[in-house]
Amino acid sequence: MQLVEIPSKTEYHDNIVLFWRPNQPIPAQSEERYTYRLHWCWTPPETPPLATDVDTRVGTGLAKGTRFFAIDFVGGRLADLPPDAPVAVAITTSAGTVKYRVAQPNPAIGGWRVSFVLDPAGV
């Protein structure tokens, strides 16, 4: 799956899309069949082993043209970590640079918050 943010000057437009990208190209004029299931609920029937994203905040960064992200996670293996545990934040981007990666406990939700700044470098 690939998550894409389409540039938008206002928050009123749907500008986040998710699409499936196969590991191998599908040959022309071939047929592929898949099934999938969507769950529209507060608590999904299956949760990821590491943690679940419960809130995402995105805003303008302090430097011109940057974006600030704060993502809250709960449950999974992160729930078993002590508050002083070192947590590595691995973030990749197709363009630009990720700066100021921070992972810290969030006692208000009983989970962790990851924050970072994306500098798209003119892209």
C-alpha cells in the first residue's frame, strides 16, 4: 500500500489517498483477481502487532514550506515499553527530508507520540 498526500491549500479537500502497488508489474492483458474486506468501526477486528495509530495531526512547520506531523499510537508491543525506553523512529519519504524525529510517551492516551518535520525541498 502506498499513502499519498496531494498538495492542497485548504483542509476542505480530500487530499490523502491510499493505493495498492504490487511488488511485481502485472503483465499487459492479464487478469488478476483479489478479494478484500473493509472494516468501518472504532476497534478493528485485527490490530497490528507493534501499535495502532489513534490520532494524526498535520500542520505547517516552523520553517517556510515544511509540514509538522504528530501521530499518536496505542497498544501492541509499544504498550509494554517503559516510559524511558529508547524508541527508534524510522520514517521514509519519496521526496524531501525528514527532520526532528521524536518518540515520547503520551500519558494522556496511555501510548506514544511520534513527531517529525517534513521538508519537501521544493517538491
